[in-house]
Amino acid sequence: MSEQSLHIVCNNCQATNRLPAERLAANPNCGKCGEALLTASVHELTTQSTNKVIQKNDVLTIVDFWASWCQPCLMMAPHFKTAASQLPQVVLAKLQTDKYEQAAAHYNIRSLPTMVAFRGGKEIARQSGALSSGQIVQWIQSLPS
């Protein structure tokens, strides 16, 4: 019987790591740079890292599409950070749409803030509008596993 392997992109060096699913809870480190793969913190995405993080991560990945001029986005930012600290086995990332317009356009972002849930390169859900940390955690936990 073979164990299931998952791919996780390192936030630090962008290397794609493969590890057994049962090792997720063991705070795995990147095989290339040694940094923690699942940090329970929010990662800032760029045009270059966005597609790799979304396409290569087999773990649940939530991307918050936001803009610096968007007041609800700014109000939700600390709640998104708090939610990340409560979901250590989920990758939470942010993409600034006014800085990386083409990356946001690729994912058909029409309103801000919008959180999009991805797994294995496929969108599985999206949620628009500012939420509290409790609502963010509840939404993420309601997603299919």
C-alpha cells in the first residue's frame, strides 16, 4: 500500500516539496532551504509566485485578492492574519490586485476583497466581502476536504 504524497510550495524559496500526507502535522521543512513549509502566517504573493503556489500546492490554499485603496480589504487584513494562525495546515496568501493586475484578472476577480480557495490547481470555492477571523475560519473549515 503506497502512502499519499502531497506537493507544497515553499514560501521562502519557491521550491516544490513532496511529502507524505501524514507528515503535514509534523511541521515539515523545505528540502531546499530548510524553512518551515506550513507557517500559520499569511504569505504575500507576486505575479511570479501566484501561479506556482496555486497550481502546485496540493494542500488547501486560500488567496485573498485585495487592493491598497479598498477600505473593506484593509479592515479584513488583520482578521485574515488571525485566521491563518488558527489554520496551520492551510496555506493563506494575499495578492495585491492594484500591484499585480494581470494575475488578478487571470482569476476573474470582480469585487474586493475576494478569497478564493484552491486545491491542486483547481478553484473549489470563492467568497467575496470582508469577513471577521471567525467567519473566515468557519468558511475555510466548511470547504470539502
